Amino acid sequence: MSLKKYQNELIALLTLLLMVTALFYKSVQVSSGAKQAAEREQLVNEFKEIVTLKRVWADKKISKKLDKLKELTPASKVKWSKKGKKLTATYTGLSASELNKLTTKIMNLAVQIELLDIQKNGSSYTMEFKCKW
Amino acid sequence: MNFMGSNKELLLIHAGMKRVFLSHSINVMLTPQYYTLKKEELPVKYLYQAKKIAPSLFDGLLEEVGSYEYLVYKEGEKWVFIAYNPGQIRSLLLSKGINPEQVGKIFFAQQAVEHFKAPVLLGENEALVTLDNTVVVVPQAALDEEVKPIRFTNNFTPKTGITLQGSYGSLLSMKQAIALASVFLLFAGMFFIEGARYAKGSTATIEELQELQEAYPSLQSKIQRESIADKYRSIDSKERRKREIIKSFSGLIFKGATLTSLLVNDKGVKAEFSCSDEKVAKHLMQLAKKEKFSKVKSIGSNTVQIEGVL
């Protein structure tokens, strides 16, 4: 009988409890969902970063691109040695503009510069360039 | 078998009855003294339509004290409307020694009209009889002596009855409770649905991640991913630094300052500049210091040596 006495209040209270439970469920899902979403986003960014880095520094076409360094100067001025994934190029008798072209090109190639040695001899330059990829 | 759960003792409440003392819960049936009856043939099909027009049918017929509620049902072709005052019924029950809490269902005599085949005596002076298919109270003196009265029993219990909602000191009426419950349920539903949607997560990110994992299976392992990332990050930062330094050296070449040597390797960078005079050399040194090279020194009068680390 005592329950019947307060049945209206009980109905309201039970539904209120249900609503509070639902609200709690939602807030838990929101916080855990946001955490998981942040983790997934971080993972996606990591993937993208690695893919981009690999694309730049492990470019399969870099060997061909390097060959263009040979064409920038007359063949008489360059000694070219490419073995596997390593290049040694020695340039002699370079003019200032040729040197500029070469250094600009080298700077734009995604290779690991092991050595870049430029020496001025009178009005010309010699350059030794070693790189790997 | 009574599936309506009204198998409790049925007590007929009338004006002349004495106070009772109850230790158990009961159902009660009220005599016509405590309700107002109307029977109408109306062009309505559904109960809810009939219930809607119930208050207008009793306009001017009811006392203006207290609020009335209505029981509506169909009897043959006619709609039966019973208007009752819950406050009045509560007072009546209390006056007869019945606590409203002890009452399960309340019925009206008219609901059991088919059982009043003979008079049911109400105390010593009155009786309940059926006239024109309506249960009414008449003086016992008016009864036909040849007709034997019948006893009022639990068999008179109709299928449906009313309850005095919120009549037990309740703070909320049934209507208020239902309204509140509806609002709470609505919000609960909304919160559950929203929660479920958050639980699923953003499908766009999940799909993108799946695509990346399928395209680059070697990167699925965290250890492998970190190892590859470390390798290329290190190369990237070192090589970018080398190129930045070479670029900054080219910025140091101006009229009067000539680069005579430049050495770049994995350890660092070293450059020598030949200047036309001391003034140029000094200016070059100032510029080099601004570029924050680790060592800037003058060799001889017009030669400047600059060193930097990666």
C-alpha cells in the first residue's frame, strides 16, 4: 500500500532515473568516443607523415633525377661514378653560373648529402659531391 | 477467473450504510447518489471522441464545487457517461471508515446494471433497482412485495473500474506524473540515441585508417612504424638543415665578398670568404653572426672563416 501511495512520484522518479542513466551513458560515450577519435586521428596523421617522408626520401625515381646533374655541365668537366645507391661526382673548371645551377639542383634533390666540397681556383671552381639515397 | 485482478471483496457504498472497520483492501461500488449519469446516442465512433465531449454534456448539471472526472463506455447503441467527483468520493469513503488507500477499484452501480435483476436492499429504507436499464435508488416501500430482493455479492464486480489517482497524499497527480515521465523518457531516448551515435565513432576517420592500413600493410605494426618514422624523420631534419645552411651561405655572398671554399658533410659545414677590404670582412662577420653560425673568425686581414654544426 505504501508503494501505491506514492505511485505517481515513483513513476516520475523512475523515469527521471532512466533519464539520468541515459545522460551518464551519453557523457561516457562522448568522452571515450572523443578519446578514441583523437587516437585514430593521431594514427592517421602518423601514417600520412611516414608515407610522405618515404615518398620524399625513398623516391624510386631519384636515380634518374640525379642523372640530370651530369647534363648540366659539359661532359669534360665531370667525373661521374654511380654505384648502387651512391653517387660520387667531381666537377672541375666550373664557372660561377654553372656552380650556381648545380648547387640549386642539388638542394632540390631528395638525397642525403654526404659531402659537398667547393673550392675556388682562380676564376673557376671545383666541386666534389657525394650522396646516397 | 478474473483476469482484471479485481478479485477483492466488493463493498456497496450507500448513504445509509454504517461505518466499517477494515483490515484488508477492497473494491467498492457506489450507488447513484454519488455519481451523475447520462446516456446519449452520439455520432461518435471511438471512446476517446466520446471522452472529449463528456464535460460539455454535463454543463449546468453538476455542482460547481470540486472537479469532476468522467467514466465513459458503450452500452448497446448508447454511450454511457458517468460524472464523478473524486474529492467527494474520498470524503465519502473516509466518512464510512474506509481509508482510500485500502480501496483498489471503484465501480459505479450502473456498470453492473445487468446484475440488478431484482432489488438490492440498501439498509432499511432504500433499495437499488433497475428502471429503463438504469440503476436507481428507490424507497423500499415502493417495491413490489412479490419480488424477492437479491444479495449484493462479488459477482456484481464489473470488468473495469476507476482508481482515485493521487488521492493518498500524493504530491503529483497522475496527469502530472505522466507528463513528467513523458518528458524524462523523451530526453532519455535522445541521450541513448546520441550516446549510441558517439559509440559508433566517426566513420570517416575509421574508413581512412582502414584504407591506409590496407595500402601500407608494413606500417600496421607499431614497432615497425616507429622505426621507419624515426629513420626518415632523422634524415629529413638533417638534410633540411644542410640545405638551410647552404642557402644562408649564398645570402652572405655580396659585392666584395667571394666564397672561396665550402665544405658540407655529416659533421657540419665550413666556408671561407675572401673579402675586398676589412670593412667588407667586418660586415660579413656581422651578417654571419646574425645567422647564428657556431664559429665566425677572421683569418688574415681579408679572409673570413665560418663554421656551423648540423
